[in-house]
Amino acid sequence: MNNHLKDNSTESIDSKETLRRLPLFSELSIEDLRKVTSFSRVKKFQKNDFLFHQGDFYTGFYILLKGTIKVYKVSSDGKEAVVHIIKPLNSFADIPLFEGTDYPVTAKCLEESLVLCISKEGFLELIYENPEISLRMLAGFAKRLKAMVNQVEDLTSKEIPNRLAKYILKEIKTAGTEKLAEPFVKLSVPKTTIAAYLGTITETLSRSLKKLQDEGVIRVNGKSIFVNDIKRLKDLAK
Amino acid sequence: MNNHLKDNSTESIDSKETLRRLPLFSELSIEDLRKVTSFSRVKKFQKNDFLFHQGDFYTGFYILLKGTIKVYKVSSDGKEAVVHIIKPLNSFADIPLFEGTDYPVTAKCLEESLVLCISKEGFLELIYENPEISLRMLAGFAKRLKAMVNQVEDLTSKEIPNRLAKYILKEIKTAGTEKLAEPFVKLSVPKTTIAAYLGTITETLSRSLKKLQDEGVIRVNGKSIFVNDIKRLKDLAK
DNA sequence: TAACAAACCTGACTTAAGTCAAGGAAATTA
DNA sequence: TAATTTCCTTGACTTAAGTCAGGTTTGTTA
């Protein structure tokens, strides 16, 4: 269960180039970048590894370099509410930096993943000395707040096929196939996880996918989704 | 409709004391406080006045000094999704400061309200010169992100009576009557708004209130809610 | 490659919550 | 105070989504 300490190797940071590519650190001087390397580590995790559990003592936050991470809460009755599906270059578990709490969520790898682990103390020191980082961080938080506001709006006012349409559309966009004659995505996460992210269960997701398919909007083949009628899909999503 | 410019008077800031009481500005020097007064205004709004509409050109953010504000989104089919119910000392519409967008939501007064309006340009200048403000702002954003994560969890995994229980509990806490033999609140917002905030409709809210009452958990009298069994209520909320 | 376990799908059924319609209470305005 | 509007409640009904149970497919591991 508590396998977030075994089974993952610490790799030395491949120079400061990795850091430079991250929006958060892109403007730092060489010295500051060196500082960052002193309190951060790149770690590799295997599929199904836990990075941390809800309630663990807070030690720092993460930036995903490669792979996919599921961030979720487990309620008292054992149900998983998926809060975020993290993709590369996004940070997570950075809220407790400023809240002084334990990890409020659980993070689990959905595939082999590479993450940058950044220690709380080191980072807070850095941020006090480099205010421009806090501005970047503010921008990042603002973006996420906006996304969360949208998520709340969707959850309160949209039915599941509509939320699904929106999800597929977003996936198509990040896959970069939006402009093709037949846009498509290969889902990188199990449908159970997508269901929990959309606030439903697999059965309902399965039926919603079928519904969209029957209506000629999409075509589903295992983990691949092909969009036949993107206009219709956009209409459902809004 | 567009009455956010008429009908509200601009009042001169009652010295710097108002600002000092706000967490965001509490550590500023006298000179900086004077600066803040130069690009901010206290305004009074009447019940049902709009502060801004979704899509309006962004000019700045707000801190509520007195009253209650409903922050919501209107979807294409005309439904209102209430995103926040703002209480005094909380700021709102600060996300677009860092996102460069128009107002993404609409803000409407639920009662006569006093707000501090802070201009985007002035504030951004100030924040560049006073990094400690950005740290306070980060703390504020972190707190809200955490609240939004909770909100998403509730919306995805809890039924309406449970969400309602949680809402009542929060209201009891802010009312400060939690420790009394019979904790109570007087709801400061119409039930329609509470319903939209909980992701449902008035009818269902009405029935959920009745259900909690029939189970002996609460007693409802118009806008007042009395808690008979706070243990039970807490249990429902978690 | 066989064997096992996840993940996924489908059908029959139940239930929570939404819709529609009507009437009553409360608050606002005349 | 009466009149009007907004807010709230209740009942009968519909529908979306959840539950339960079975079976299939897919993917892992031995």
C-alpha cells in the first residue's frame, strides 16, 4: 500500500535545462537555478505507484515531467473523487505550501512517470528572495482557479453526455488533432478514472459514449475516440 | 439591466483604517496605503444592482466590506450556476488580474453592499513593488483553490441532503452559534440562490430541508434554521 | 501461452433529482 | 393597506443516473 518510497529511483537532474523549460523557473539566473537543483530531485515512478497519500505529512510539491498522475480524494464511504488528471509540465500539491496542512489529496501514477519533487522549505526561501516567482505562481493559480470555476459550473449545470463532450474536446485539443478531417485521441487514462473525473461511474460513462456514438458524433474503438462531427460535439459541450 | 453604473455612490475612503483591516494590505507602509487609496474607491450598491456582467471589459477587482454578493455564470440555456456567495472581507474578480480576460462571471448584490473597487493597473504596479503582497495573494488563492477542490469533491460524490448539511454547518460556524445548545443561522440569501450554489433547484432544496427536519436534525422557520442534532448534521456532511 | 485480474460493457431494475403545475407566504411598491 | 411581485412549498409525474448482476474483452504475469 505505502509504496511511495520503494521502487522509484532518484535521478540526477539533467542539467539546468529541464528547469529552464518550466514556466515557473524560466526567468531565473544561473545561480538561482543552481539553488533550485539543490532542493529538488527528479524521481521516476512506476505505474500504480503512489506519490503521496491524503493525510501524509507535507514535504513539498511536484512538477510532472513525463507521464500521467491521478490526483483524487477518497471519501468516508470509499468512493474516489478525481480532482485532477495531471499532464506533463503541470505542477500539483502546491496549495499546501501556503496552507500549512498535510497532503489533502492522494496522487497515483497512471503510467510510468517522471516528476520533479521540490522541497517546501527550499522553495519558500527562494520565493521570498525572488518575488517574480510568486507572480508566476499567481498566474498559475489564477489559471487553475479559472479551470475549477468552470468545472464547478459544468458539474452543477450539465448532464453527463455534455460533460463528456467537453472532455473529449479538450483531449482532442491537447492531442493536436483538432484541425484534421477526423480528429481523434487515444485516452491515456482508464475509463473508470475519466468517469470519476466527470462525477459519474463507469456504467454511465459507457452508456454516454455509446449514446454519442449512436448519434453519429463520435466513433469509439477501445481507448481511441474518433470525432465524426466536431460541430455537433462543440455544440453539446457548450 | 445594465445598471452597474447608475444608482451607486462613490464614497471617500474612511481614512486608511479600512484598508489596514484587510489581510491583503495589513502590512503596508503609510505611503503605500496612500497609493492604494489613489487607485481604489469605496462604492455603495443597492440590492439587485450589478457590479459587472460576464463579458464586460475588465477594469479591476473588488473587496467586499459590507453586504452579500452573488457571483455566478449564466449558461447558454439561461441557467444560473452560482460559483461563490461572497461575504465581507473576501475579494472577488481577482483572477482576471493575471489572466488578461474580460470578467468571466457576473456579480450581483443580494442586499445593500459596500465594496472596495481596486483598479487593475494601479494594483499590478503596487504588487511589482511590494512582493509581500503577492505572497498574501498567493495565500488567498491557495485557500480558495482548496475550497474549490472541496466543492468539486462534494458535487461529484455527495447527494443533495449531504451537501445541504455541509452548507448549514458552514453557515452555523460563520454565524458563531456553533457552541450553543441550539445552534442557528438566519440565511442571508434567497433559497433559490442556495439551491443554485448547491447544484440543484429550489424544489429539491425545499424537499431536502423538509427531509432533514422530518429526521429531527434541524428545524426550519422561514429564513431561520435551528440545529437540533449537530452530531447528526456533521455526520451527514462528511 | 495459459491463467488471472483488471477494465469494460450490457441489461433489468431502483432511486434521486428534475419538470410541470398550482397555491400560499413574504416582501416590495403603490 | 392593498396590490403586485418575488419567493417558497407541495404534489404528481418523468427522466437521468445509480445499483446490481452477468458476461466479455483486454492486459499482465507466471
